[in-house]
Amino acid sequence: MLVIKWKLGLVSLVLSVLVSFGGMFAVAFADSDLNSTHYHLDESTLGGGGLVQSSSSSFQSREAISDAAIGDSSSTNFTIDSGSVTPAYPALIFGITNSNATFNDFSPSAAATATSTFQVSDYTSYGYVVQIIGDPPKSGAHTIPAMTSNDVSRPGTEQFGINLVHNTSPVSFGANPDHGQFGIGDAAANYNTANSFRYVEGETVASAPKSSGVTTYTISYIVNVTSVTPGGSYTSNQQLVCTGTY
């Protein structure tokens, strides 16, 4: 039985992107004092952040006592975070949390598996995409062929593929994206099906459509070989590129 040993190294690529942008704010000007038999507004402008307390004997504006609204509001395409502590710039933060996917010995009778992990958080932008770049495992002049279309693990056939979900075959390994408390990102369409693997350099493997808290992704790798696959030490250096979609 042929036994092959190799280690897949995942290159760490950490991005911290800060983008500033300007906003437009509308202010309505009153032509005269606003009042009735029950109230009187002391300010000559209406809008958020009034500097003068608006009050009467019967009421007081919550804005006037700095009880500003906080929280978030969202739709399919965006999320707004409100409150006095909200910073004025978007931020995209990306990091490799487990950079080495190390396989056991290769065998033509069973797939070899490994995992690595990375995290993304995205604040006040329109989302992000994560792409993977790099060659399949190689030893000398021989390269394990990448799975350019989705397929299951087939021991005895040379294959190299990944997905970003929990798998039950060829063994139980990997994990679905962990959204924590506020994360919303998910694996891309070609990489989100359990027990189905693929590897096409440059493809998007994960994304989020709007602002997201920290999401942890696990990359699941498989390698299959044949009985005549050349022995040796197989390596592959890959990069993950995370881009904000502003």
C-alpha cells in the first residue's frame, strides 16, 4: 500500500480596511415659533441633536435630555447602527485563526482530511466576499488534480477539494459557519453543501450581503490518491483574499 505524507500550509493574510465617507444631513428651519395652548418650542430649528431643551410645564423632549436612540435597523441590503458611540467609518477585519491544515498519511483506500479556520467581521458596509487563491498540492512535477466541479470523495481517484460546512463523509469533520451573536456571513453556493467538494482558484468561498459581526469559517479539505500516485512530500500555499463590497 502506497503511503504519502504531506502538509498543506495556508498563508495568513490579514486585512484591516478603514474607509471614511461623508454624509448629508437635512435640517428644517421653522418660519416662526411653534406653539399651542399646551406647548412651546424654544428652538428655531427642528432635527436630531437639539442644543436647547424643548419643554413646557407638561412635557420635556427625550432628545433634549440626551436619551438618543440606540440599536440597529436592517433590510436585505444594509444595516444601520444608531447611537452616540457609533464611529463614522466602515471597518472590515479579517484574520486566519488556524493557518495549517495537516493531513495524515495518504492512502488509495481512504480520503485524507484536514481543516483550517478564519474569521471576518464587517461594520457599516454593504458586505464582503472571500476568495481563495493558490495551487493544488504538488510534489516535484506531480500535482493532485483539483475538483473543478462539485463531487463527493472518491477513494482511489486523485482529488483535491474543499468546502466550508460540516461533513459526515468520508468522515465527520469540518464545521458550518459560526455566526456568534451578530454574524450573518455564509459559505458560497459551490462550497456550502455537506459531503460535496470543489476547488477552483479565484472563486468566492464565503460572503455576507451587509454588515456583520464576527463569523468564523472552517475550510474542510480532502485529498484522494491512486495506487500509482508518486510518493513524496506534497505542499500547497494558498491565500484568502477578503474584499469589502462598499
